Amino acid sequence: MTPKLQVLERPQPLGDRVYATLRDYLRAGRISTGQPLQEAALAAQLGVSRTPVREALARLASEGLVVADGRSFTVPSLTDSDIEDIYALRFLLEPEALREIAEGKLGRKSLQPMRKALEDMAAAHEAGDGAEFMEANYRFRGSWMVLVPNRRLARAIELYADHVRYLRAFTLGEAEVRAVVLKGLKRLLQALEAGDGEDTAAAMLAHLSKARSILLERKA
């Protein structure tokens, strides 16, 4: 009898890996606004051919994370109007996603990664470590994003959050901003733990409103 064989895991396509790498750099603010992104230079730095880089840049451009600039691409500079538009969409999407999570009546185990990330954020804040705070903040967000039952909604949320994430990276180095973020996320987690959909949605809306105000103030 022929033994039952397991399906082999297929490696992630190279274009997807290049896309993910460039997106992570963009989100972390490691590629500055206006910096030219050229196929040949990126391919040489990443040790790949130009084709996966071209595919990745085209995908990022379709999402609005980079824009064509002659023969290269650049990170767009967001105006106040751009930020207002992006947050208007986030106000519609993210509170609803958190409401769905809360009303799903998840067990305490499901929320443990959020608790741990919040504890790490608090420790980083006390230590004055903005980089570690930002990393824990990403993990907090990732922990609730995987709980969103509507995956199309989750993808839309991720896209619009990415548009302003590199700006947020520059504000989390400030102790005052970190304190505001911690307060908002503590309230959000408490509402989730209580399974209160309305309060969870309200907490997320308040958190986003603060984030928008901070960005606009720091950008002025």
C-alpha cells in the first residue's frame, strides 16, 4: 500500500517576499518621503532580479503606498487633507471590526497576546524606549487584527492604516504621545474583555481621534 504523503509546503513567491519587505520598511518609516525607489538599486540591495521588485513596486503603487515618479517610485507626502480622508475611512472600518470581535464573546485566552503586548508597551514607555514601544504597539494591533471575523474588512483596515503608519512611527518617540496611546489601548482592552461591543467601538473611535489629532498637530 502506498503510504499517505503529506502535502509539501510551498515557499512564499519571491515577489510576495519583496513586497512584504518593502512594505515593512515603509511602515517603519525607514524609507523617507521623496526618496527614489529604483528597480535596479533595490534588486541589488535585496539580492534578487528586477522582476520581483517591479511586481512589488506595482503592487505598492496600486495600494497608494508609493507613487510613480519618472522612472522610479517615491513615498508620497501626505497633506492634512490626505490624513483627514484616511482617518475618515478608519473611523468607519476599525470601530466596527472591534465591535464584531467584542460581540464574538471570545475567551480570555484569545485576548492574552493583546495583554502581553500592552504590558510590553507599558514597560517600554517606562524605559523611554520608543522603538520597543512601537514594536509592541504593532504586536497589539496584530493581535486584534487576526480576530476580525470578516477578513475582507481586515484587509481594508490594514491598507488604510499602512498609509499613515510611517508618520505614527515618528510620534511614538515622544513620552507624551506614548502615554496617550497607552491610555486609549487600555480602555480598548477593558471593553473587549467585558464583551461590550458598543463600548469597544467607542474606545476605538476615541483612540483613532486622538491619533489623528496628534498627527495633524505634529505635522503642522
